[in-house]
Amino acid sequence: MILQDVVNKKLPGWQLLYGYFMERKHGLMGCFPALRAGTEKAIVCLDRGDLEKIWSKLPRKEVKVSRILLYVNKEENMAIPVNSLPADQADSEDYFLIQGDEIETYLQKADYFAWSPGSLSLNDESGATFPKE
């Protein structure tokens, strides 16, 4: 689903909320977010602390965290960026929303999270820390 699909429609179960998005910090063009493994769905959380838990399960990388406005359906674990990071917000794909107690379930699953492919780092990032607010 993309933002264009929900514009000017009344959709029960959806609300406008702030959430958090994490991507590799690399100084190049492009966006390389944390993904739900096996999909191309970027992960967003309503609680910034949940992103740090996810980051701790991924191979260590320098990241930047953005607070973004989302159109959220909590029942479907779906969030659509309103002011998207990609160039054309109307064509932005939905993100995978992780919220509340379910974060602990996902953290127990091996290889549930992954970094978006395409960004290679020649630097040693093993000492990377999660950014402070």
C-alpha cells in the first residue's frame, strides 16, 4: 500500500502518529534502512527504544534515527510515511510497524531483521553505538 492509496479516504483503524525510522549512516546518496528480513519492508517503531533493541540484534553499523510522521494501522502492523524519506511521498511503500509487547517476540527470532542490501562499508564499525536523542 502507498500513501496515494489512502489520500482523501476515510479508513477505520488508521491514525496519524509520530514514529521512528533507522537507516545506515554512510554519507552517500540512498537510504539503507533496517528491514524485516526476507522482505523489502523498512521497520518503524512508535517507541525509539524499540529501534535500539532491534539495532542490537543486527550486525553493528553506524546509524541515524529519524522521527517521522506516519499514517498507522496498529492492527495490521502497517505504517505509511506521510513525509517520506524517498523522493516521491505519494509512491512510498508502507513500512513494517513493530509496537508494544510484540517487539520481544520478534527479538527472539533468529535473523528476523536485516540491513537493506547495497551499501558496503570498508570501515570497521564494530565499535558503533546507537545514537543519543
